[in-house]
Amino acid sequence: MINLNGQIVKEQDASISINNRGLHYGDAVFETMRYGNGKIYFWKDHYLRLKSSLKILKMESSENFSSNFLKQEISKTIAAQASLNSSYRVKLLVWRKAGGKYTPFTNEVEYAIMVEALASLTYPSNIGAYKIGAYDEHLVSSGELSTLKSNNRLINVLGSVFAKENGFDNCFLLNEKNNVVEALNGNLFIVSGKTIITPPIQEGCLNGIMRKQLITIVKSDTEYSIKETSISVMDLHNADEIFITNVIQGVVPVSRYNEKAFEDKVAKILLQKLNDLVTTN
């Protein structure tokens, strides 16, 4: 069951206009969230990012499109599932209403909410071997639009095809300055000594929710310092450790990049602190 503009319908019965602007122009944004323990993890950050994205894209949500309204709609969608589960992946998709070509007829929005059951309340710690490559056939633009979770994800799709063809679990993405920006499905962190480094938002990486949580954890509850600065391909080779973050998997340690194997000590420490955070708050 999915939620389409407030109506709970079977997935096979859900329909949108063939003139949907998300389909035609990528004129849509989304939030991917993790639900567990009866709550959406880091909901406030998700909601504020969504509202900021709508403002940047000049989409106009009604006064009813509030934090409480959306939380209720997500809860309603979860309650409608045939088999209730304790943990879910939630996707909230928002698009500008149909009409117009590049110039829209209206800036008002519609939405859909989809959920998918997850195996555990906590972030997984048994990722296993995780081999990553670099995808540089197309580059991320270091501009504000690249930081949004919009429907324009072609580079992520092509990078995923490349990863599958070459036996990688994931790939790094580079920007036009040949700096490493992020992974296909998450933000990038490297460890060098007692310093944890992640690219600044200005490099074109996603303004990730888990990125924000990890920066806060490192600053307040570890012996490591955090530094937001550009990362080169050589920095990857010289790193002691590399890990990727997103709201569904939490912290994913990279075990191998090219021919180098990496530790996962810091990733395990941060993952435990992250799981403590979501299970106690």
C-alpha cells in the first residue's frame, strides 16, 4: 500500500498523470528515511531539508504541508501495510503539479509516500567485504542543485551500472575539479591519523542527513577531530580508513579500493554510537 496525495491505495492501483513533471523534467525531490521504534529517525533534519529544497526549487507547498501533517501521513501509510513490521525504509516523493513545459503552469505540489520493510531496528554492522571503484565518465557539478535530493540522478544510475559491470559494491563520484565528492548512495568520510575528513557541501556532495549526524557525533563524543575539506584520489589511497554514510545503512566501511585494503576501526566505533543514539532517544 502506498500514500498518494493522502489516499491509501494498492501499489498496482496507484496512477499519476502522464504529464507528471517529475517524469518529464525531473521536477521533483524526495526524502529517504528510516523508521523504527515508532518514530522516523532524525525527522526534524529531514523535514527542514525538504522545506529548504522546495524553497530552492520554488515549489509551493500548502500551509497544511507541515511537519506534523507529514509525520501523520507517514504513520498512516505504515499502518496500512498488510504485514506490520518494526522497521521501514520510507520514501517521500514531492513533485510540482502537471502543466506547462519548462515553464510550469503552477508551483503547487503533489506527493507520494512508499514504505519497504527492513530487517532490523538498528543500523547493520555485518556489511562484510565492500569493494569500491571510481566512476569518472561523468562528473558531479559543484553547485547548489547537486546538494539536493532531486529526481535528477542519472549520474548515480550510470555509476551503478558501471559498478555492476566491474564487480564493485559502490563507486566514488568526482566533480569537475577532479575532487572526490561522494559515493553513489552516500556521503564520503576518510580517516587519516586522528582526523576524519569529509568533503564540504560546496564541492557538490549531497547535504546528507547522516553526514550531519556523524559530524556531530565526532565533534562531541570521540577522540577524533573532523575536517571539511576537498578529497583527492591520492587522499583515498593514503587514507587509513574510508567509510560511507546514509540514513538506511548508517556507516558502511570500505574494505578495498583499487588494490589497497582498509581498516574499519573508526567506522565500527561510530556505528555503535549511532545505534546508541537512535535506540535511546
